[in-house]
Amino acid sequence: MNALVFVYILIFVILLLIAYAVLQIRMAGIKVKDFYGFIEANQMLEKLYRFARKYERLSPQEQLVFLSEAEKVFDAFDKVPDMLWEEEYQKYMDVLDKYKSIKMIRWSQN
């Protein structure tokens, strides 16, 4: 019986912590969905950053994939305050520079 009460209390505490986290996100003026998208975009930014640093020349198909994924990351980062991603600023700028260079190459080819 004591174990069952302990499990219920533990579940209640976990739910309170989740509610508190959601409340903090909402008080910061961010939608929970946008915050979750930012977390996913942050992981994608890391992959794009490594990819941009590793490869100098990309095939046309790789360029299209890079451009579409980078646009998704940029959209997600635009939806949250800058103070949340200050630490990732340099990676963001490196990916943005690679994005711009690919856009210029594709524009000049057309």
C-alpha cells in the first residue's frame, strides 16, 4: 500500500513539474509548439553546421536538401527570443553564410 501511495505522489510531482515548465514557457511569450520546434531545430542546426564545415562542394540535390533544412531551422529560430539561442549564434551564422553562398551559386547558374 505504501508503494502505491509513493507512486501516486511521484506521478503528481512529475505532472506539477511539467505544468511549471509549460507555465514558464508561456510566461516567456512563447507557444509550447514553437518551443518544441526550436528544440528540434537546434538539433538540426548542429547537423547542418557539421555538414557545412565538412563539405565545400555539394551536388545540386545536396544543395536543395541543405537549403530546405536550413530554411526550417531559420523559421524555428525566428519564433523564439534571441536570448534562448545566444550560445548557438556562431553556428547559426555559419549555416546562414553557407546558405547564402549556395543561394548565390544557384542564382548565378540560372
